[in-house]
Amino acid sequence: MTTLNLKPGDIFDFPEGRFRFLEEWEDETLWFIKNTGARLPLSETQLVDLLGSGEAKKIDIFKRSDGRPKSVNDLGELAPGEEFSPEAIRARTLQFFVRQWDDAKCPTLGRKGLKDFIRGFKHDDRLKLLNHAVNPTALYNAIVNCGVPGNRPLRVFRSLRGKTERKRFGKAVEEGLDQAVDFYWSLRPRTYTDAYGFFRDLMQKAGVSESEFPRRMETLRRRINRTINQENWARKYSRREATLKFEGVKDSLSAEEPLELVIMDHTVIDTFVVFDNEFLLPLGRPTLTVAIDVATRMILGYLLSFEPASLHSVLTTLKRVNRNKYYMAKLFPDIEGTWDGWGLPKTLLVDSAWEFKSRSLQDALRDLGTEIIWSPVRTPQYKAVGERFFKNLNDRLFHKLPGGVPAGPTEMRLIDVKPREDAVISLGSLDEIIHEAIVGYHDEFHTGIDDIPAEVWKRRLKSRDVISDINALDHLLGRMARVRLTRRGIRFKHMDFHDQQKTSKLLDDLSRNAKRRDQSSSPVGSARCWVTIKWDPIDASCIQVWNDGVKPPRFVTLPNRDRQFVMMPPGAHRQRDAKSEFTRPISFWNAEKVRIFAKEAGIPFKTDQQKWVARNKLRQKWERIAGILPMRDTKEAIRGLAQSQGMFDRPAGSTASDDAPIAASEVLFATAEPTVNGYGEATLVPQQVAAFEREEDERRAKGKSPSEEQKKKRARTMRDKKKAEAEAHAAAATENAKERAREAASQKAANSARKAKDKPAPKKAAGPKDDPDIDLDTFLDGDK
């Protein structure tokens, strides 16, 4: 016999469903039966294990006053924090009085008796926290309906108000509400108002009067909100949006070794920057792109620019990640400490934005030997490392600078803070401050790794991959394009890129592989060939041309012919914060704006000098409007002025002094073929950059060449096709001639008939158009 207190009819919930205890056999097997007749045999040990693990539970059943069964388990327990809520106090108070009534001798259920019973506990200390007023009617209902003596758990005393389904409308109205809910979830643009309008149309078609269905939209809105789930969300929006909204997030990524995983992200900083220190023209808030090593939390590189988040931001930051930071001793001598965070990352985690999925970025990373992965859309936990650094930099630097944005627009308006008017720091000065902040950040304790980033970097960095030719990064990291090369160089973005010696060498190397049909038929016509170039959007001074006609293949730099227009002549403008700002080449975006400005203003734009004049006039215009008009109307001016400020790693000349030590990474080895005059061009020794060791050069295979039989068959097909076209053309011309002849004959016959009425026509020889016995079509066909 089982030691469990089981009675036939006891109900249990098992993983297989809800069963009722039936009987116990002599072998101590406990049999449970389902409403469908399915049986479930269990031993006492198995049942105890299921109850202990929570996989099974007993359903306590008692009868209401009307005889209907009620489950004690239907109502849930009190949620965390609800122990002292008004509903919980009400339930505990009723439970207290009902249990006291169960223990009383000869209790009564009359109204007067229950009233006296309640009054008897007026001064009971146990009711100090149970201050809910109980009336005789509520106590009577609780005694009758809330369990039975000995089985009155707290959950059965909870109020059911607003927790049960209420069918207040007729069948037609309920069906209309269900259809309106389905109508709402079927398309993205549909709103609550659209669904309610659809519901009212259904009611009018069904002939239901307005008094029989809800007049307000609130009833339908609540029903729609009760059906919010992942499946309906995917129906209305998309499966991806439903997954992001309802599915649990994955754990953030981690790394053990330096440069194993690098995160790159960008944000708009909370500081306004000015154009120069003389007129303080406000430019706005620049964008900060940063690369962080996950294992050590070291900052490997950053970019501060007014360029919108784009491929340029990613590629420029990636260049700085791969370059050492030895320039700090020369450019920022006042900063104490060093910055050793650099190297070739093995894996780069970036956002899912479009600028991170471009062909140029994937091509560049493939050349460098870096794997790129994309974080899921709208998942900040994947880039939590970057978000934390941005917050740290805002708190310790940007919010404290003049022109900082410490709060939102509403709060700053209330406290009369105007960052744009208070801005006094230039972009170059801000670069120096950020360098100092990063050095300090590396030497502070980091709770995320429970250590100091600089110390962790030194301990764990056993070796790092580097690129022998650091200048190869300028060739590899850029946007790709396919352009035509001629004797005049390359015409790209309305600008000419040409150097006589380099163009001649390129044509000599590449023309042999060019298609013959692209060449001029004249013996003295210019050689032409299509080439692949890489160009930096922020630097229009040159482009890199891929020369695959030599071994090993390499990039060749073609300069912009308009050097004055691109580089700006010396002394052309006043110096601005010369200690920390440099002149840099014009960008492709800026050059295009100058060209459009010159065209609209009627300024000549052919020679180098004319182009420079147009650029200078546009700059003067931007300076006039940048500090006067609202910022939303001066975005182009801000961007153009900001581009005229150089970056710390883009000076006009070399940043190294004459006596500066030469680093090992700056040494290049080259070989040259022996020549008679001894001036053979040196060929760089192949580096580990993958682009210089490719064999396919990113060209698609031409495919199998046709055989002689296939060529003859193609020629026959072309001849037959031309012959058929000629015959069709001749047949069409013949039909047109016949039609014109028939029209002329019918017109002449009509005229002759009218004249015959007046006088008889003289006899004459019958011709083909007058003889009725001759068929005109037969005559025109040449038969007879």
C-alpha cells in the first residue's frame, strides 16, 4: 500500500497532461486516467520524484456553494512586492476571519451573527497590519466560496475583478471583434483607428445596431493588446523584428589574447567644436569612431571628424589601428606616458550599418588577413565595451569642456546652457586632449577586466602581427572603382589624375592585356585600358592604380594634375592653431561642391588657378554663413570648413624631424634588375599583405574559348539571320508598293466613273490598270 494520502478522483498535472487518480493495484502500481481514456502507471517513488522536481503538481479541488467544482490552483500566488498591496491585505484579512470562523464552536452564518463575530476581533493585535474593513456579506461569501475547512489557501481569497473573461456582446459582435483584431495584425500600416473603422463597417453590413456593439475604440484596443505575442508581431512587422522584441539576447563576446577581437563603433560626442581660435565659428559636434581591444580594453585607434559615419571613418580608424603611436612624442610632447596599443587585429566586430558592409571594407580586410563579423541589429550588448568607453569619455572629458552638452535640449534650455555659443576649442586641440585622456584611461583600474588595461596588454601581448610596408595600408584601404586609362591619365570624379612617366609605364604594362576592340584603329591613336583603382574619399590629391602587368603586381600612385586647387597654395589663408592643426588635401566631396558652386556662380573652372579661385570663394562663403544661419541650414558649410582642418596623422609634410630615429617598421628593402645605365626601377620585395601575392587579381575567369566548329556554326547562324532579315525587309517593301498601287488604281477608277457620266471616254489601248481581265497583284508580282 502507498504511504501517500491519495483518494480516487484526485487530480494531478503531469508533463503528459491532466490525469485523475483511478486506483492502486496489488503490486503498488498507481494508475492515473485521462479524460480521453489514456492511462498512466506510476510507482510511488516515481510520483514522489515528479512532485519533488515540480514536474507534477496536485490540483486541490473543492465545491462552491452552487455545487460547481473550483480549483484552488487556478489563482496564482502573490507576485514579488505584492505582499503589502491593498489586494494582498484584503485577502489576508478575509483568510484570517474565515479561519477563525472555522475554529469557532457552533458558528453562525446569519448576518447579525457574522457582524457580532467581526466585532469580537476589534481589539485583536493580530489585525494591526490587516486593516481592511470586512462586512458580514463579504465574510459570508468567503466562508462559502473560498475553500473548505482545512483547505483555505491565501490565493483563493484574491479578487477576480478584471481577471475573468466577460462575454457582454452577441455572437455577431464577438466575431466582428475577432476579425478586427486579425485585420489589425495583418499589415504594418494598420492602426487601432483603422481596425475600429473596419469593425464598424462589419457591424453595418451585418445590420447590428449601435447599441449592441462598443461605441468606443477602447474595447477593441484592449483586445488587440491582449493578443500581442511573437507570432502576431511577425505577421504585422517581420520575423526579424519579432525576434529582436521577444527572444532572449545572447551573451556578449569575449576574448583572451590581445588583438584577438577588436570592436569598432562610433558616436556623436557631446562637445561643440569651433573652426579657428580667432573668429570662433562654431562647427557643431563631431563624430568619434573608436576601436577597442576586447581582451585588454586598450584603445587601438580613433577618428574625430565631421564626416558623417561612412566607409571613410572605418578605413581611417583601421589605418590608425595598424600603425604605431610613435608620433605622440613629436606632435604632443606635453603628454606624459606612452600609447602602445596597435597591431593587426585577427577579428573585427562592427555594427550592421551599411558603411560596414561595403565591398571596399571587406576587400581591404581580406587583403590584411583580418576577419570581419557583424553584430546583430539593435543589440547593444554586443558592443557594450564600446558604449562603456563612450560614457567614460563623456563623463571625464566632453561634458567638462567649454561647449560641452551635459544634458538634453529641454534641461539645457531650463538652466540657460548654450554649448554652441560657449564653444572655444578647435578640432586639433580636441585631438590632443583625447590623446591625453586615452593615456590616462589605460593606466586606471578597469572593473570590467578587474585590472589595469596597460598592464594586461603588456602581460598578455607575446607577439603581434604587423605589416612590413606600413604605406601599403594607404593603397589597400580605400574605395574601389573601375576606370579607363589613356595617355592623358585617368578622368575620375570630374578631375584628371596624370603623371607623364607613371602613365607611360602603366600603359606599357597594361595595354598588352587590354581588349583589342577597346583600342583605337589608328596606329597613332592613344592606347586605352580599363584599370582598377582605390581612392580615399577624404583625399583627392591622388588615386592608387592597380598595375597587374608586372610581377609582383603593385599599386601605382597617380597625382591630381591641379596641385594648387587640391593642396592649397602656401599662405593662402590665415594660420589656425598651427601647433595642432595641419593643412590637408581637399576631399572628393569638397571638390564636387566647388565645381557645382563655380557652375552656378558662372566662375571659370578650367585651369588650376581658376579652380583655386572658386575654392577660395566657396570657403569665404561658408565662413560667412557658418556662425550666422541656424546649424540645420549650414551642414554643408560646417562639413567643408571642417575638412580644411588637417588631422594629426595627415600633415602637409613629414612630421618627423631630421634627426628623429628611424623605426624598424619604416625600413623597406627593394631589388632592381641590372640595366646598362644602372638606373633600373626597384621592385619591392613581396610583403605579407595578401593583395601583393594574389594570382587572380580579382578578375573573373574568361571561360572556355570556342572551338573552330563552334565559330563556323556561329558564322552560319549570323549569315542566315542577316539573310532572313533582308528577305523580310524586301517582302515588306513589296507589300507597301502593292498597297500604294491598289489605292492609286481605285482612286483613278472612281474618277473615270464620274467622268463617264458626262461624256463617253475615247477608246485607247488597254493597260494593266484599265483592263479588268488583268489581276493587278499578278501584274505587280511579274507573272503576266
